[in-house]
Amino acid sequence: MADTADTVKPLYEPLDYERRQIRVLILLPGQFSDPIAGRMKIVSLDDKPEYDAMSYVWGDKTKQRTIHVNGHDVRVTLGLFLGLRQFRDESKEYPLWVDAICIDQLNQDEKCKQVSLMGDVYRQSRETQVWLGEETGSLPGLTDPQLIDKLRIALFARENGLSLPAFEGNETLTKLLLDRLLSTEKARRALRDQIAAARPFGFNGSFSHFNAFYLLEHLALNKHLHEIIGTTDGDPERLLNAEVKWTIMVYSLWIFVWNPWWHRAWVVQEIILSPKATVTYGRFSMPWPQFFRAVQNSSAHSKTCCNMDYNNLGVADRLVLRAFYLNVDGISAIKYWDSYEPGKLSVRDLLQRTRSREATYAVDKVYSLLGLQRSKGNILKLVPDYRISHSELYRNVAVWDIESSGGLHILEHCEWQLNLQFSSWVPDWTRHLGLNQNTPAINNRFESMGLYNADNLRRGKVAVLSGCILAVEGIFVDEATEVSDIMTGIWLMDILFMKKLAELPVKENYPADCSRQEALTRTMIADCFQKFPYGDGQATEPRLRRASVKDIEDYHAIWGPYLTAEVESVRVMLDIDHRADKFRPLTDSLQFASVDRRFFVTKTGYMGFGPRTMRKHDHLYVLLGGRTPFILRPDPLILPGLAVAMLDLRAPAGLDHSLIGPCFVHGIMDGEVVRDRETELRDVWLV
């Protein structure tokens, strides 16, 4: 730059934190090929300044470009550079807040204080500009025919929480996958050789984002699927052209939904708090509300007028549409609840609903949600501090939640623990199950826990000892003697498992006051019934409620034929019944109760669903302050530091357990154990 040392202003002048000051980048006007330049302006949020905010992925820090700010050369990532070039105005200055530039990233004190203001930064902006990057060009799969098939299987596995090796050695599952994939994809694979010739649609070997935006725009306009693809009237050439057109749109959408922006932790706050947001990908833009309308409309059409068209799509096509739904719904569902009932979602709820999102720094899994807190709820008053470890932060959040809620609800989120840095009672929010973790089934399972009162609304003594042991009160109920494989959520596999359960010899008595058949039925749906608010999203009845007598009758009417049919008949019945309205609410209930869990039976005959990591001889407990029962493991692995703490505390033998996670057990969900066996209360240390 031409500036001399006398005219160059400091890049980062001090901020007055008491006045809630921030810096705004004033982008100077320029043509597309001009160098990017700007100046820094300090403003106070109290003065209601006008600016836009930017939401983007930092990207690869080894790929950088130079911009000029206040006469200084500033290195930024390539992704940010391209976004600034896209949003710069040709004729006038453009005020833009960009975290990587407007916050001195080398000043830890400033960074901590500015991050605590980010909720207000987005809330007070005129608009948030979402930058997904430039067009990526061709899809690698087109150059390798086998890769496309592998990707389809990988997508299927990812959606169902499976690893690819799980397919090997399982004849039933392998047959199901091959039949489903081959029967629906033969035509699609045959089209691979025809795609290059699809000149009528402007296809030249690369996938323009236009095709994805075209599809989403028409979904947002409430178009039927056949209107988007085009009518064929049985004409072979028009049919081929329609197939090619649809394939191009779906593959373009596939590139779009796998953009890393969708999986960032920070984007939830950035979208929800912004008064207006526009998503830009390459040359194409779309307002955020249109994405929500596209999701709502496609969901409604797939269950009503276009049900058969959607079910006739290939497996990969349905998975791409499903991924788009999950991406948008993962944000919109939080926005819906926040506007519908402010303060309903606690920090704990927000952490669970965003658990599968990624953050460069693990502490940002918490910090990225602080701005979403509302005054009507319990407020986690926390100043971001990037000098502490994420394990310390997560423990502090767990202790705060226990103290502020008066219950042990935070323990419901500990079922995926693997990190030995954490006490078993502290959720490791970095641990998740990928895309499957974002499915409504698992989120609704956590929401359903508010329907239970295993503790009979009793609160016990709770204390944190030596910073790592949670001392609580509870009642030992039983020991697990039989534990199943993990329930997959793949209907054929789960129905085969249910058939085995139905064929087991029926014992006369169940430990609770009901028949074993009723206990099994209510266990399979966690004694809950759910109905998603399809269409406009306005529920006419509670989405989740305890199961009624009629729900149990419907269960037997629908599932009875499956439990007596041959396997081949079950597959045909599933394909037919998945299109029936009566089938869906019950299967939704079955899935949220069982997916990614293990069925277990205890020594005295209780039945339930427990965490994926539970095993034989684990203990079943009811803890005071816990809405659900919990699976605990006696004789836990004791790390050296914890062993010293327990020696100092002179812990009695048999007091310590590892928390494995929450569970459902019919007959003890409504305070029965606490009412009938209160004299058996004992101290329990969770380590």
C-alpha cells in the first residue's frame, strides 16, 4: 500500500468493553479483480450501529490471501477472501462484521470478551451474509462408476449409524441392502453414460449450484415432485431427459448439503439471532426462510400427495433429501422453539440438539450457544475463557446445571462417553454419532424424558467431591442379565429382533403390576406416542405424550401381522405400509424409543432399553433427582488422580460406580421404586 508510516493507523486500537464496543470492517468499493481494502471502525453496540455480519467457514489456514486494512497487510484464509470479494460493493462502502478480522485473534483477553458479545453482534446486525464458498465444479464420483455405488452405501450406513464393516457377515442385512440398492438404482447407474450427453439441460460435466438452487426454489414454491422433474407421458426420450435432469439436481444438492458450513457449531446462533439471513453459494443466493419452506413443503408432500413419487426415488436420492432436511431442521427446530416458547430450551437442551456440530476449539461447543439464552430461563453467566480445557469447562457446566435445575437431568446426556479425561457424570459434548445424532428420533427421546418421574419428584443430597466425584442418593433396583445388540433403526432388522422377542417363552409374572405382554409392548415404544407436526409445523396436540390404551391396541393391530409373517413377506409389507398414514406415527415412536440402544432383561424380569455401551451385570438404579432410571457399572476403572482423591475421602468399598447412561424400564418410570422401597436409599458415588 502507498500509506507511509506516519499515516498508517494501528490495526487494532483498544476497545472500551464497558461500552460494549466492537470493530466493524468498512469494505472499500472496488471491481471484482481489484485488491480488497478496508478500514476498521470502532462502534458501540449501545449506539445501534448499522452493519451486516458474515457467517462462513474459516477453512484451511495454510491457504491464505492478503487484504489491506488500515494500511496493513492482513492475511486471511482463501474462503474468507473469496467471500469478501463476493460481498464487496462496486460503488459504495460496505460495513461488515467478520470475526477473524474484527477481533484481534492474538489477544486472548479481547477474544474472550468479544466472543461473549457475539450473540448481540448478530442480533443487532441488519442482515447476516452466509458464505458457503465458490462452486466446486465436477463431482468426483462421475469419473469412477464404482465410487458412486460406494458413496450410496456409505450414505445409507451413515444415516443408520452403521459402519461399513457391519455389513459383512450379516446375510439378512446384506441381502436387504443389495436388493434395495440394486432394484432402485439400476436405472440410475445406467444413466451415468448418458449424463455427458445431457446438453439440453446445459450440463457440461460439472454440477452448477444453479441446479441445487433450482430444486430448492421449486420446493419452496410448494411444487409437486412431478412438476419439478417434468411430465413424461411414457415417452422414452422425455423419460430419459427427466431422469438426467433429476440426477443432476440431486447430485448438485448433495454437494450443497455436505458443505462444511452446515456442520459448524457457531452457525446455529448466527442464523437464529439474525433478523435476516441470506445464503450465498458461488453466484447464487437464497434467503434463509426459503430453505425452511422447502423443508416444510417437501416433508408435507412426501407424506401426502407425492408420497408414491418420493418412495419411488432411489436410496441415494432419498438420503440426499433427508440430509438437506436434517441440516435445515437442526437450526429451524431450535428457532421454532425459541420463538414459540422463549426460555424453554435450556443450555443442556441446546448442547444436545447441536451435539453433532463441529468446532475448531472444543470449548466453543458451549460458547457458541451462550447468546441463545433467554432471560426467562436459567442463565449460564459465563465469560468465555480460551485458556481452560474443554474438560474443565464441561464439568463446570454440568455442576451449574445440577445446581440451577435442582435435578440430575444433565446425567441423561452421558451415554456416549469414551474420553477418560472426563468423569462419567460429565457429558463429553464432542462425542456424537454423526448425522444419525441429528435425527428427530434421538432429539425427541431426550425431550420425552420430561414425561417421566422415576424419582417420584424427590430430590436427594448432591455434592461434588474433590472436583471429580458426584455424590448422590439412589436405590439399587436390579442387575442386567441379558443384553441385545444395538438397535439399528433399520426396520427389517428391528422387526426380526421383535419377532424373536415375541417367540420367547412368556413368564407368568412381570415385576410391575401388568402382564409381560403389556410390559413388552410399552417398552418397545418407551410408553410414549409421538406425532410430528407435519405441514405448517403447528401441532394440534402434544408432539410427545404417554401412551394410551388405544395406542397399545393400535400397536398390536399394526405389528401383529409382522410378528407372525415370514421374513420375505415382512419386506413386502414394509414397502407397502411405509406409505400408510396410520403406520408412520407408531414407527416414529418405536424408532425414538429404540434406535442406538440395547434391549435388556434384568435378573427379576424387568425389561427395558439402555445405552449402547451397557453390558451384562451392569446395575439398574433410580437416583433421587433423576427423571429416568440409570444404568451404572460397579467396580469402575479408576484413574490415578481419582484413586488419590478416593483415598483422601476414605471411600467405603462398593460406593463408587461409573455412569453408563439413562434407560427406560417399564414399571419403574413413575416413582414406583421410591414409593415402595424408600428404606433402601443408599449413597452412590459417580466417578
